[in-house]
Amino acid sequence: MNKWPEPDPDVVGIPASTVIVYRHSPDDGPAHILMVIRSQAMRFAGGAAVFPGGKVDPADFDLARALFPDHDAEDVAARIAGVREMLEETGLLIGVRQSVSPDEVARARELVHQEKALAPVLEQFGWELDLDALVPFARWHPKVKSPKIFDARFYLADLGTGNVEIAIDETENTHLFWVSAAEALAMADRGEVTIIFPTRRNLERLAQFADYAEARVHALDHPVRMITPWVDDSGAEPMLRIPDDLGYPVTAEPLADIMRALPPMPSA
């Protein structure tokens, strides 16, 4: 693949949810966010470092309509998917009103793996969702023809604590790690991890803030609009661009650099 696909305004992406979850830095430095390394076998961003998340399932929409019939079903379903995916992928519980013991979280994780849905977990443990615990941050939807194009909503969440136990599920990801946004960018520049265009842009945006509280204020000041990157051929070299009024400090990158940085696609 040596060129960016032609845009198609009629492309409909697969609904997806991504959560940028914060913890306090153990060394009193900038707050940490959780990142995962995706399995090389995954067709989307295989081998790349990304934020936890995944597809919004039909069961997430069903639960959204059942619990919050007067809300935007797509947004609520994406928040539900974020809670479910975080529990399933990392063993962390976010977005519930109750105080929960580590033993309950471990049992809830086993149940969500079995049921592939959050509703049975909420019912068994008597938990209530707290939608406000997930703050809308961004929405990215490339409009190119591809088998795996996602309409991904990004949310911020805060654990309100320091050292946090995490455990990978080893189905879609191979490694979990806590890192500041600035250090994640430095790791990518040193060649220690691979990050794709949306992840780099979001890390640059997050690196402007010392902690969750600052990032949350910024997110609330910048209402979410769908971001669809486009290729700009007007200059000396093609650039991939995003809008310049959505809070991102860097809004363009040479297309050649992006294509070189893309993780290799798995063989069929």
C-alpha cells in the first residue's frame, strides 16, 4: 500500500468506543493513561499501541435503549461499550455509581467474558451506570473504503488513584502499560512502540494537560465533532490533515511518514 485511499463520503463506519482512562502518577509527575499493544494478528492496527476499546455490540444498543430511552442511543451505547471493553480487556471497572471490591470486579470480568454483554453483570451485582463518568473527547471516522473502518467515539475517564492492578485478556492485545501522554509520544519517536495517525494526534492533544481534571475541562470546552482526515496535495508534499479548531496542537503530518509508520497487515 503506497497511497492513501480515496475518500468516499458514503462510507459508514463500524460503531466503536475508545476510553482514555487516567490514574495519578506514582512519582507525582504528569498523570498516566492506559495503553494497550494490539495483537499482530488483528487486521486493524495490529501491533500498534492504542487506547483500550472495541466495537459497539447490538447488546450495548439494547441496554442503552432499555436504561436510557430518552438519551442519544448511539452515544449511550458507546459509553456502555467503553465500560464493557475496559472490564473485559484490562480488568478495570469504570462508569458505575457503587463502590466495588476487587473480588467483585474479578467475578464481573469473568461474567462479561462469558456473556459478552454488560447487562448480566449489572443485574447480578446490582450496579448502576454513571454515564457522566465517561466524558466525550473526540470522534474519528475516516471515510475510505476498507473492510475495517471504524466510527470511533473517544471518552475520558478517571480512576482517581495511583498504582492500579491490570491484567491483559490476551485475546486482542498482548501488553498493557501505564504512561504519560508525552512519554508515549517519546516511546514512538524512539521506535519502541508503533502509533497510528489518530493515536498520535490524540496523544499530542492529551500531552497539553497535567492530569484528568485539566483534560476534562478542555474536553468540555471543545464540543465533539466528527473528524474525517483528508489528504492535502496543495503543498510540496501530500499532507494528511484534520480540522484546526478542535483542540489539537498538531493538525497535519506528511503522508509519507504516516504510510511508513503503519503496522504491517497480517497475512490472509
